[in-house]
Amino acid sequence: VQTHCLTLLKDAENSMAEAEKAAKQLNSLMPTVTELVLVPANITGLHWLLFVINLQSGTVEIYDSQPGGFQIERQRIQVAVRLLALKLGERRRIRADWDLNSVPVTQQNNGYDC
């Protein structure tokens, strides 16, 4: 199993440029048999989300324990993750819509248990 850590999506304002850069790095590192790409994303240094890009099914799952708030930042990150999925899929000739699907998870009751 190979693991690659990138600084993807640490800055919501520059998330599109970061997604392009990450796609290039990942495409050069990842074997074509890779099925899942895990993308942790931080919003304004306060909250973490996890995106799971499934290269077999052509979908992106979102794991978020506190889905409200930070809507502008969330939208930027979601667009960037979708772009990353498209770029990763191109190399593998995957044609998909890369819809973003929220996965039901336990919701946090405070601002620090994410």
C-alpha cells in the first residue's frame, strides 16, 4: 500500500490551483489500480471534512460532522475536489459526473469534536 500526503485544500481561496497541482502530483505517483483517494480538507483552520474519491464508481463522498456554516469555503473546496476527481479520472479514462454525495455521519454537538 502506498500513501502520499499532499497539502491539498489547506486554503479555500486557492483551492482550484491546489487541486490542479495535486492532480498532477497524484497522477505521477499513483498506480492505475488505485481505487480510493482520501482528501482531508480544512475550513478556515476550524473544521475538517473528508472527501473520498472513488475512482471505480466515479463518485465523491463527503464525510462532515458539522455540515452547516462556512458555505462559501465549502463550495470552493467542493468544486476543487470535483476538479481533482475529474483530473484523476481523465488519466484512467473514467467518464463520470463525479457527483458529491454526503454520507450520514454522527453530528457533533459542539465546535471542537470534529
